Amino acid sequence: MATPQTPQHTISALRNAARPLTGGDRDYDALLDLVGDARFVLLGEATHGTHEFYEERARITQRLIEDKGFHAVAVEADWPDAYRVNRYVRGRGDDRNADEALSGFQRFPNWMWRNTDVAAFVQWLRRHNEKTAGPRVGFYGLDLYSLFTSMEEVLRYLDQVDPNAARQARERYACFDHYHEDTQHYGYTASLDLSASCEQGVLEQLRQLQQRAADYMYRDGDEEAFFYAEQNARLVKNAEEYYRTMFRGRVSSWNLRDSHMAETLAALAHHLSKDGEPSRIVVWEHNSHIGDARATEMGEMGEWNVGELARKEYDGQARLIGFSTYDGFVTAASEWDAPAEHKRVRPGMPGSYEALLHETGIPRFLLPLRDGIDQDVRATMEERRLERAIGVIYLPRTERHSHYFAARMAPQFDAVIHIDHTTAVHPLDQGGGWHAEEPPETYPTGI
């Protein structure tokens, strides 16, 4: 199917609306104006392995913390691993530097958080907290994959505050013992009724922990420690359901995961709100999680996401900022649990948003999409076009099928940041696959 040429007047309108990013201190003034008094700023990424996306999210977040008084950064990462970083940036724990604080991220894809850009931001946050006179800014995870680690953290907390309750918790969690920390094995057998579900035990454990909240906080005197344990117990409950339903279809498991992340964000916002001052939180997640699903093919299939749920829950208080790139390089794997590779990102497909934004000829820019933008720009950005999403796996040879979906960018995001040519994020643990030479684009069958 032929792709119609974008009218020149449309390209001119996009150029006029774009705010070029030069690397200067005032780059994001327009974005901070767009944020206004909003409590939640959700910063996306079009891939999980692009240096510039991490770098620009860090720059924006630093300004939100320094200029707007944001209280926390919440990321698409497991709660226990991110909480170790939280302890470090707030001057607690035994880690001596950012690299050690990030060493909890061991499972695939560890390069998402164990990379040089995150390490630099974590170190910046530690320095900021050391010199600030106000509340220390935290670093938290929203995801739910850490089923077994979170069980261990619940037990560790109860061993300290209530040994009898810890024994009961071990009995409830013993249901998982014969799966040898293989969550997919549990999900498969439980979903097919090949083994008993552990659902009742994890529900009861969360209920009991919450019922004894006041007593535990009185005994321990540490509200933060209880909150950490409670969130781990909530994660165990939600992760059990997630793994039990993941074999029933993509929509149900996707919705459970994003509902958990939205629930965690809400719990964190409540926990950090003090003395009548509502907390303000920056979120780092993939575009597919923070863009409003209702404006995408995902929503048409019945999926929702954190961006949609945040807009519904915090009416007018959430800003969704997407990211885009045309070509370059990315850190990604070729299959699940495979080594990280340094991969070439193909140019955006004709007719896609990536190709449209590339036509402006501006290397880096912010494009506001809320009220007040040029009508021609709004009409163009409301058109249904292809949009690319690269996760932790990148398959260039099946790119149209594997990495593109239909979307309307204007209702999906409040603004988009386009970086035309991007480079790969540098893992802290670079394996041989990341350094390997990439085969030519035509290999092995091209002529």
C-alpha cells in the first residue's frame, strides 16, 4: 500500500510547533509550564535500551525535583530491587555507591536498570538528598515480577516484629515451595488446575498484615519498614494472580500487571503525602504503559494501562510524556532471557509517527500536544498512524508485526519528545554479545 506524501504545510506547522532541544538549561521550560501543578508526570520511552531516553528523563526529573518539589521517582522495576536503591539515595543501607545499590537487579533484563545512565541519576539523587533541607526524594519500583523475593522480604520483616506471625506466613507461603522459584511453572500448573492454587494463602497473609498495622508500627516504631513489607505482601498477592492468568491470554495478564502498577503508585502517593501536602511523583515506564491506551490499538483489544488509569484516577493531575526515535542503535535481546546485544534500529516505517516526526528535519525537539497547539498540528497528530514500540526484545526482521501498533498520538500523550537518531544504553555488565559486531543489514539472504 502506497504511503501518501505528507503535505509541506503540515511539515511546516510541525516545525513551528516543535521546541528544539539543544542541551541547554532552559530546554524544558515549556514542559514544566505544561506540567503546572500536576502531581504525576509519567515519562515514557519508545525502547527499553536507548541512552538518550534515559538521559532526557533524568534531566526532566532533576528539574521537576529542584523546581517543582517532586517527592519520588517510581519506575518500571521490581519493588524489592528498587527499594535497595531507595535506601541508598536516602542515605540508608550498606551500599557504598550507585553500582552496588543497583546490584539487586540480577534477573533478565538487568540492563534496564543496571546501566550507566541510571547509575549517574542515582548518584545525582544521592547528592541532592545529602544537601537538601527538605524531604529526601525516594526511588521506588512499580512492577510485580518479584514474587519469591517479595515473600522473603515479608518473612524478614515479620521475623523482626512478630515471630509467631512469621511462622504462620511461612505456612501460607509454603504452597510455593515445590516450584523452586519457577513462577512460570506455578502459573502453568495452577491455571490448568494441575496443582492447588496458592491464592487463598497470599490473600490471607496480606489481610493479616494490614489488620496488625497499628500494632506492628507501634512495636517497631518504623512506619517506612511496615509500608515496605505491606507492599511486598500486596505484590505477592497480585503476582500470584498474574502468573496464574498469564497462560489464559495477553489481555488479562497485561491488565493485571498495569493495574498492580497503578495500585502501587496510588499506595506510594498516599504514603508520601504528609501534613496535608499531596505528594508529587515522576514515573519512568515504557510508552506502552504510560500513554493512554484508549488512543491505541491496545485499548481497542480491551487492554488498559497506567497512563489511562492515572488520567481517570487523578483527573487533570497527570501529564503523559511520550518519546520517539527514527533510527540508531538500541540495547536489546533477540529472545527472552538471552544476552543483551547492541542492535541497529531500522528507520521508521513510511506512514508512521516516527517517519512523520523525522520529516521535520529537527534532530531533537519537544512537541506539546495539549490545548493551544496549531489546528493543523492537532489534526495531524490525531490521525491513526503506526507507532513503534521496542521492549527488551528487538526483532528487526519481523519489525512491522513485532514492534508496530496503530495509535493516535495527540490523545495518547500530552507531549512527545522526538530524538531522531539515538544510541544504545551502556549496561554496567557488558557481555560479549553486546560488543559483538553486528552482521550487515542484508545478512544472510539479502542481495
